[in-house]
Amino acid sequence: MKAMVFAAGQGTRLRPLTDDKPKALVPVAGRPMIEYPLLLLRHYGIREIMINLHQFGVQIEKHLGNGRKLGLEISYSIEEELLDTGGGLLKAKPFLQDDTFIVINTDVLIDLNLAELIAFHKSRSAAVTLVLRPDDHAEQFGSMDIDGEGKICRFLKSHAPAPPSGPTRELMFTGVQILEPKVFDYMDGSEASQKFSTTKATYPRMLEAGEAIYGFCFEGFWQDLGTIERIKNAEDNLGLRGLRLHYAKPS
């Protein structure tokens, strides 16, 4: 299985830390934040990884190289202009299109068992599985509704193609997902060089077409690293509170 790590974001909310370096290299508890998703993938035997780059991307390439020092095989997708999630995936299609693949955001710290996630995805013959979590602020950050079977029935308060037959839960996306190559069938060819979002454009199309899109509910440790305050929260958990990620030894 291959993976893609989204690392092209400009990290504007992390300024001044990102005035002269990419968000992916901002340190979190002694290591660049991008190393956490890379170590998670490596722990589960996923070693072929594509990383998209934009601002200060050369610094990421210089730091990680071909990935050998981490036991990985890393390739890069250079975005001259930011392409968002959908455009970024579509640009990397030649690398990802052959089989099931995983996508993780750089600014996510999560103690997730990827083997359980993959088994969940496969057992349901899902086209897409998003790792979701309960959160009091889900609606503020963009919520998704799942039914009693775990199927996603609505994205970001968009129109649901069919009313769910039973109760639903409102959950928040963690930034981790598994996709089948058929996702590319729902990306309009005219979008190839454009910026577009999977959750706003691609996945709603897939729902309308009846594709199986599931939410894997995760209630373990998760921390967004998008602001200085959130990085401090993560460091407090990894330091003062003694949290140990099962896939990353202390740096």
C-alpha cells in the first residue's frame, strides 16, 4: 500500500514560526511535525510515500531526501500553486492510481492503529473511509454525519442525496483517510490544474452516485498542530502528561 502526506500548506496560523520554514518542519516535542505521520506509516509497513510541496518545499526535500534515513521511499509532488486536497491528489494520480492508498495531513498527531482502520475499510468494500472523531466543535471545523452502519451520509452540511433511515452522528474529520483509486473517476478532467476540495466537490459527487463512503470513529488521542497553542498542547501531552505514541520512540 502507498500513501500520500499533505505538506503543501503555508502554515499562516503558525507565524512567525513559518516565516522562514515550511509548516512540516516546525518542531513538535523535538522532531519536525511531518515525521509523526511518516513514522506512523512506517510502523505499519507502508514505505512508498508521496509528499506534496509548495512554500519552502526545498527545505523538506533537503531534510527527508529519498526517505532512506527513515526506512522509507519518498517521492515529491511540486505544486507551483496550492491545489487543495482534490487537486493535490489528482496531480499525484500516476503514483496512487494502482491500488488502495492512505492520505494523512502533516499537521495531525494521532495514536491510531492503522491495521484496524485498513481492516475496517476492506471489510466494508468502501470506496473511501475517513477517520472521524466526536468533538464539541465539530460543526465549527466542518462536520460529517454518519448513520448507524458507519456510512457517511452528508459532508459539511451539504445536501444529503437520500435522507438517512435512522439516527445519525455528527463527527469531525481527523485528517486521515483511506481511498480506492475509483476516487479519481469522480474528479473532472477539467480540474486537473485547478484547486478543489475532496470533501466539498469529490466526495459529495460520490455520495450522489451511491458509492460506499464510511466513517471510522476514533476516540483515542488526536491533536491538530495548526497553531502554536495546539503544538504546545501536544507537547504537554507528550511530555508533562507522559503520553507515548505507540509508533514513535521519544526523540
